[in-house]
Amino acid sequence: MNDFPWLTALWLVPAVGAVVVMAVPARQRRLAKALALGVAAAALGVAVAVAVGFDPAGARYQFVESHSWIPAFGTRYALGVDGIALVLVLLTAALVPLLLLAGWHDAGAEPTEGGPESRGAHTYFALILVVEAMVLLSFTALDILLFYIFFEAMLIPLYFLIGGFGPREDRAKRSRAAVKFLLYNLFGGLVMLAAVIGLYVVTAGAESPFAAGTFDLRAIVDAVSSGSLVIDAPVANALFLGFMFAFAVKAPLWPLHTWLPDAAVQATPATAVLMMAVVDKVGTFAMLRFCLQLFPDASRTFAPWIVALSVVAVVYGALLAIGQTDVMRLIAYTSISHFGFIILGIFALTSQGQAGSTLYMVNHGISTAALFLIAGFLVSRRGTRAIAAFGGVQKVAPVLAGTFLAAGLATLSLPGLAPFVSEFLVLVGTYPRYEVAAVIATLALVLSAVYVLWLYQRVMGGPVTEGNERVRDLVPREVLVAAPLLALLLILGFYPKPALDVINPAVTQTLTTIHQQDPVPTIAEQDGGAHQ
């Protein structure tokens, strides 16, 4: 099975599919949409095939492909997948078909006979497939330069998705949000580029074990881990900060988060979910794959500071969510809080914390997709995002209200739903090293209950307010989008073992690579002493 280039097929299917969609005649919008959906389903099929062939007890990186790319720079087209990347590949491949269904009418209605031949729908669906291809390649890249190129390149189709599609009455705001998104992330990418070049120079140095400079992640990590490549502490710290800054912008981590709420609100719901649930995960994933493994000593040096920023993000995002009057902006701010939890677990540098963070990336992607898309269905019916304009929706659209409540309860990490397991693991993994941070983050969970339940009460509860009496319930297409997401939240909430069985070996190998062990718990004795 490994003889077939599965990982190349994984990203090439949506990339080629995007070109084919754009080649469909302008007036054949339905054909273009159906073709895009079929391409996304095919990419999901390839991802499932990779998952079936993956052996959690096998080699760290599997389905490895490696071919010479730019020999003069020591760059290779190198792909491989470990357990951490695999679950994110599955998340991406599973969400995109649902996003295409959810955004079926986001690019405009069908053209009338004799009307203008707009290619808006073609472009919208093709851009989503392009983003999917670039994200999948980023998750599987084992060459640092290859990763960087697509880490940056995915900003371009996202810029056009945010700026070109969304609320028609807010075109100026939409353009500003798209430019802000692009500038923030491009700046982070430029800082990372300097760090990538710096790392290449280090590997080409006189004391390097390499004959020439290299971008091979596996080779550099092995050399750093074995001690054959020693990077001076000031240089390692500077390189770490260069990588970390770019990933923190992408994630986003407070205080580099300000582009997210505007971009999420001004984009279509499907684009916003693609950004928050899929693209932003590239940032947190890269912290695990690149920051920790390439610069283990620098990671330990800066871990307390990053943990502190993560806790601020958890509390800050929740507090701002409570104060929002825009339903979509409220949900966007919850993601800032959740990304704080994810980064907290990563830099707790424990197996439970990092396993919880990886699982949280998956669970957050599912729960955010469910809540944001269902809220988008509601907003499209009412024509406004203002929370004050709603009320009593559960009386006229009970299925919509019920699915909204289920997604909201997952967002606040109700036991029995998927985010609870990952959030619990993050807190348990953080406490042995950062007790205060874990306690503050735990107390912040109360804030999530406030903003979710208060939002539901204001939007769905009470008497039916004027203008809501004709709100339609979910149609079959929308049920087809919501049902799989809610089913996954239940399944992973009650039985997360299959996902953790894939994640845990990769997390263990990461901690072993950076020579980090879980702290041994201490048990207080009755006489006031302690023993291990």
C-alpha cells in the first residue's frame, strides 16, 4: 500500500479538482458545485485510505515520499504523516465536503435565462478546494521550505474568499477585514522566512554534521536530538521566536489575534469555519512539529511565557464573547479562548497536555463548525447578526434551536461531548507544571457556560419577537450538514480511544525527541512532608 503516493494524491485531488471546476462553463453552476463536492468526497476517501493503512505502533512517519526538488539548496519534496498530522488530515478532509454543502448558495443564486454569466460559484468552490490542498500539504510536509511555501501560499485563496464573498451590504468592511487578515499573516510569514533562512545557515555552518545546508526536518531534528548539531542558545532562541511568532499569528494567540473576529464576521460562514477550524490549526500543529522539535531548549526557556499568554487568551476571549451583541462575532471570540487552551497544553510539555491539545484541535474544529454553520443558517433566514433581533426561535424552528443548543453545549465542554475530554486532558496535563495556570483556566470554564447559555436564552428562548415568526426550520441540506458534526461530537465524547490511540504514540515520540519527561507527581504525607 505504501508504494502508491497516497500523500501526493491527498493534496493533488483537490488541487486538480479546483482547476476542473473552473473549467466548467460559466452557466453550469450546479455542475460546478456538484463536481467540487465530488472532488472533496474523493479527497476524504484518500484520507480514509491513509488512516486505514496507518500503523500507530509503526514508524514515526509513514507513507513517506521523498524526491529531489532543489538540490542546490538541499530541498526535497518530502511528505510523511504521523499520528498528530493524521487526525488533522482527517478533520480537514471530513469538514470540506460539509462546508461546500453549507455554502451551497453563498456565491449567489442560479443565473436566470439570458442573465449574466457569472463565475462566482465556480471561483468560490474552487478556492475552497485550493485551500484544502494547501492545508493537507502543510500537514504532511517534512521539508521546512516546502512547508513554508504552502503555509504562506494558502493566504492568497483565503484573502479572495474573505474579500470576494460575504455580506453584500458590507463590502468596504469585508475588504478591510481581508486586507487586515493578509497583512497580519504575511508579516508573521516574513518573520518566519528570516528564521527559516537562519536555520539553513546554521545547518550549513562549519560545525554542522551536514555536508551542506538542509531543510530536511527529520535530519535536523535527529541531529539536534543526538547532539551532533548544537545551536548556540541566543541563536536558537531567536530562531524559535521567528517560527513561533508566525505560528502564533496564524493560531491566533493573544495579542496577535485581532484579525480573526473581523475576518470571521465578514466572510461567509463556510469560509469562516474553513479559516478557524482548519487553516488556523496549521499554526498550532506547527508548534508541535517545528518549534518543539527543532528548538527543544528554547521551547523550555519560553514555555512559561507562552503558558501565561495562553491563559490570558482563555480568559480574554471568554470575557469578550460575553459582551458581544453580534452572534457571529461572539462565536469568533470563543475560538480565541479555545486556541488558548490548545497552546496551553502544547507548552505544558507533558504527554497528557499535548495529547489533549491535539485532540482539542480536532474537537474544536468539529464543535466550531457545528455552532458557526448553524448560526449562519439562522442569520441567513433573519438577515441580521444582531442578537437583540432574535428571540423565541425555538418555538418556530425547533430543529434549528435543538442543533444550535447541542453545538453550544459542546462549545462549553459539557461532559459527554467531545471537547470535554480534550479540555480535561489539557488541564490535567498542565497542572503538574503550572498549577496557577491550570486553576485559572479551569475557573474560566464558568465564563464559557455564561456566554453559551446566555446566547441561547436570548436568541432561542422567550416569546417570539417581531420578524422571527416566519423563520424556517432546517431544510434537508442543512440537516445533512449538522447531523454528521453532532454525531462526531457524541462519538468522540463517549469514545475518544481510537483518536487517542493514534495521537499518543506521536506525542510520546515528540517528548522523547526533545528529552522531556512527564513530572512525577508528589503525594503529601500526613506529617506535612512529601514523597514521590
